[in-house]
Amino acid sequence: MDSHRPLFTTFFKGTRLADEVLAVRFHGPDVAVVNGRGDTFKGKRPRKLTRIQTYTLVRQEDGRWRIAAFHNTKRKPLMESISHRFAPGLAPAAGS
């Protein structure tokens, strides 16, 4: 949160976050990796989310899940389309 606070008080001031979970994989009872898509927006929520996001979640002693690591990458739709055509197994199970 501390590293994102300056962004949302300057460049992204007044924006909201949209996200969509594509997959959750548990690596033991207290660790999960979540893959999804997301974006910032003002006004109406965007139909297509332009970022690929990966969260590593860890369950703390109090039972609450916390984000231990987060990665955010801009999508490249043309390259995704080409990759999925030649290697269909790379396409996310939850859709595009």
C-alpha cells in the first residue's frame, strides 16, 4: 500500500480499480497465487482490462490473507492472439 499511495494521490488521483480473477492456485494451506486482469479507470468501468496481474497471498496467524507480492504487466493483445493460436494451452482457462 505504501508504494502505491503516491500514485493514487498524484497520477491516478480520482481513479478506481477494476479487476477480474482468472485463476487461484494454492501452494499449501497458507499460500496462494492469484492470476487476474485489472486496470484503473475514471467514470464507467472498462470492458477490457489492459493489465495482467499476479498476486502472491499468504495467510497470517490471525487467519487473514495478505498480499506478499504483486506484479502488474501491460497486456499485448496482438501477441496474446498469436501465442494462443500457435500454443492454445497458453490461453487463460477463464477466457480472454
